[in-house]
Amino acid sequence: MADPYSNLGAQDTALQERIADAMEARCLEPAQIAIRKAYLEKLGLPENAAALELGSGTGHVTRDLLELAGAATAHGIEPSPVMVRRARKSFADDDRLSFNTGDAKDTGLADKTFDLIVMHTLLCHVPGPEEVVREAYRLLKPGGILAVCDGDYSTATAQIADFDPLDQLIKFMINQNVTNLWIMRRISGILTEHGFQLGARTGHGYVAEGEAAYFLTVIDRGADRMVEDGLLFAETSEALKSEARRRVSAKTFFGFMSYVSQIAVKP
């Protein structure tokens, strides 16, 4: 099965809902908020800046473009109708925010409209990420800022000992759900090729906290996919999910992944 995020709007509603649940769990974790804060607070936007998030999901990062980056307005483009409905419901009381379904490669928006465009964990899922970068360049005003942040997915782990079975679920899930595993190791070259001037590149370590809500969604989905593919019996899958939760309860669970942000400017 190909990365479902790469064509999320075409997936069945139940899968979109499950992915939306996982995305919200990740967005609300303090460690994830800290990553977004680290690269969004230093952008130095002009007064009354207009911002756009491509791949806006359930809307939490789009709101950060107001609260952390200091934009006056922020718009989100997202292919999943389920995600857009959630974003509109969650942020209905803020008229500075707007959300629409659409394609990050071909938004239909006017040239030179935005002071800031953000792609947060988007390009890892997009076949042909260069097309999204090209569209962002078209949409940015001269001097506009592009901020890209994504996982360095080969670093994702839940391993606490040799041959840890939970770590195999993480690796399987990443393999099944990431189109461009090395995107943040390639992004500087892609941006330069499309006319951007490079700014700060920063690494961000993410360690699962507390109830490890997001990492548990990764483990659960990895286990379920293994059952679907005939690699595990259902009983084995449930036992591994239980093992993850017992580790969380016993304070022995470990989940880690590094993220990288890259800032660039349209001359």
C-alpha cells in the first residue's frame, strides 16, 4: 500500500479520520509545539503579513502562523475534506484564519500574494516535491519567506534494547507512510534550484513525553497495517500495542525522532 498521505483526499473517510486523530495528537504535544515555536518565532515578518500553510491538516500549525510567526492573516490549503472540516470547526471563532481543500501543487491562488508560506511535515508525503516548491515561489511576494520543516525519518525509533519488536513497528510504519524519506537532507538543493536564497537550517530533537500520545498512534497504525498485510496475527498486534502502553505506564517507553527546519527567501 502506497503512502496514504500522498493522496489523502481520495482515501476513505474512516482512514482520513484516523489520520486526523493522529495529527491532532502530534500537534498538541508540548515537544511538537516547541519545535514549531523554535523556527516560527524568528522569521521577522512585515506588518500585516499574509501567511499560507500548504498541507494545513487540522489547522493547528496554521494558527501558529498568527500566534508564533506574527502574521495578520493565515490561510490553509489541505487535500483532505475531513481535515478541513475539523480545522474550520476548531477555529471558527477566529476570522483571521481560513481553510480550503486544494492541491499544494496547483492552488489556484494569485501570484505574489503571501509574505510567508509554511510546509510543516508536507513534502515527505508528496510525489514530486519540486512542484510544490515551484508553486510556493510563485505565490510569495519578493522578499517573502518560505519555512519548511519535516522529519528526518530514518532517525525515528522506539528501541530500548536489541531486537526490540516495538521498534520494528515504527520502522514499518515509516516505510509505509513516508514517500520522501530523505526530504530534509535534499531540501536545500531543491530550494536553491528553484530560485530561493537559503536562510537558517536547524535540527530539532523530538522525544515523546508523558502519555506518548502521538508515538502510540504510530505503533497502533503500524501494528494494524502489519495485520492487514498478513505479517502479524491480530492477537500479536494487540499484544504489541499492550506492551507499548505498559511501557508508558511504567515510565520505560522511549520514542524519538529528529526534525529539521529550513528557512528560505524569495529574492
